[in-house]
Amino acid sequence: MRTETALTLGAFALTAGLAGCDRGNTEVFEGAASHVPTTIDIGEMQVLTAQEFDELRESGNLYDWCKETDDEGRPRCFFGQVSSTYGEYRGGATFTFKGTGDDVCIMSDPETVFWSSFVGRPEFNEDGEDPDFEKRYRDNLLDDGDIDVYAGLSSYYTGSPGVEIGDFKGFYTDSKGRQVELEYGLCLRGGSGISDSSFNTAQAGRGAPEWCSFSTAEREGVEYTVVLEAFSVPVDDGALSFGAFVLEGDCEQVQDECAVLGEALVAPTEEEVENDSYSESTVSCSTKMELAYCNSRMTTFCCLNPEMCGDEPEDPGICREIVQNRDSYCGEEDFLCCDG
């Protein structure tokens, strides 16, 4: 009897599974930026010094600052977009840089920010405060993207820049005729709290910056390739915005969302692409949202700017006091109000 029941349940589960997999979900990308390329090659980039990185963060127009080139025509950094491949092949961006003979840090930050909302009951501390209050508003899951960072010597790269995303894997046949895979990639993918432990292969995840650091000792002037693979593309406009740069030294100073702000770009129109008239501009209020995230003020920010966030909290009273005192909150911090 137990065997029959198991078989019946198994058949039901299989039927349910088949019923749930009869579409590719590409309809959610209706109106996606199909005129934006899925795979791009940025070319060779400079390796920024610590002083230049400070200039980047303080720049009034980081897009123009990044476009400035050196005598060899290499940009300082890059901000751009790729579109969805609909899962048909791997998409994203690549660029190269020359080894410095020392440690280098590679970082990419996809749009915009992502947080997990707290759904439990409030547990007030001795001061009558809810420590999880600023996590109670939901994120808008439609405006975030995810980029995975890989890097290695260009001589080991298997892709075709601007055409096809590859990897840094090789194979050899052992004495018994078996094929053995070799990994030549140099990134341990340290852009995650998980990967700081024994899980060196963890990725940073949705809307989170990802970085890795490695030594180029005895390889000064040798070319390296960086792969920014588009793991997921925002559903709201079908274009994944991101920023990328290479920095001298380790990644200690860039290990958070606040390292670079303003990576969320307005998607170009088809006409702008055809006429080559597109000029980078930041999505309205996205930089303020990043600042709110960096300062752990997401519930306050979302209550004041609900159009920037996801569904409202189940408890409508969470935002009542904040909305009633909007002017006071807007005056407290510039980033808390989009219209401030």
C-alpha cells in the first residue's frame, strides 16, 4: 500500500511539475531593451591608484570621469548596459588590463540594491526600539540585476570578446583516457559574506557588488581578461546596468555597496542607439536609494518614496508616523526624499 501511495504521489508531483513548466517566462520581458547588446567588449582599462579611486568617488560626473583615457586610449573605468539573452547563451561584458607586478582588485557593481525584508513580529529592545524596523519594507525585485565576476590570464580565456562569453577552463586526457578539467581562473569570488569562510565559490548575488583580488607578481605588463557574466537582468526594462573598474592593491576599501554609487542607468531608446546619441544618465533617485541602503534607512526611505520599493508592509501603521512627519525626515538627511 505504501508503495502504491508513493507511486501515486510521485505521478501527481510529475504531472504538477509538467503543468508548471509549459512556458519559458519570456513574456515578462515584453518591452525589454532588445536594441541593447547582450555581449560587449570594453577593451583594455587602466588600473586605478588609490588616489584615482578617491577621485572617482568624489567625481561630480563619474560617467565622464571614467571615459577619460590615458596616452594608450584606455578608459579609467566603465559604466554601461547589457540586455537579456533569454537563457539561450551566456551574455555580459569583458575587458582586459595589464598586470602591475603586484596585487590588483577587480570590482563590478550591478544595479541597484537588494535586501531581504523582515517578516517576523517586532521584538522591542529595552529602549522600546525595533532593531529590525529598517528591514520591514519589501524590495522591488524587478529593478535589480546580478553580475558574476571571473578573471584570469588572457592566454587561458576561451571566449570571443564582444561575441561570446567564455571561461578559463582547460582539459587534458590522463593516462587512462579520462578527460580532466583544469581551472585557470584567478578569482575566488570574494564578493560575498559567505565566501569569506570556506565557501570560496560563492557569488555576491542580486543587486550586490562583486569583487576579487589576486597577485600579478612576475607578470607586469602581461594581459589579463575579466569576465562580467550577466547572471540575471532586471525585469522592469530588460537592461542590466553596471559599473566596473580595476584598482591597485587588495579589495579592502571596496567591499560594500557604497564603494561606487550611480551605476543604475536609464536604458537607451532604440532611436538613441540607432543615432549613436545616447548619453548616460542615472535612474531618478536611484543614488539616494543606494545611500539609504548604505545608512540602513530602507524602511524610512521606502515609506517616503514607495514608488522606489516593493509591496508595502502588511502592517500599514509602520509608515504612518514617518509620512505624517515627512518634512522633518526630509530635512534630517538629503537622501531620504526623492523630491528633496
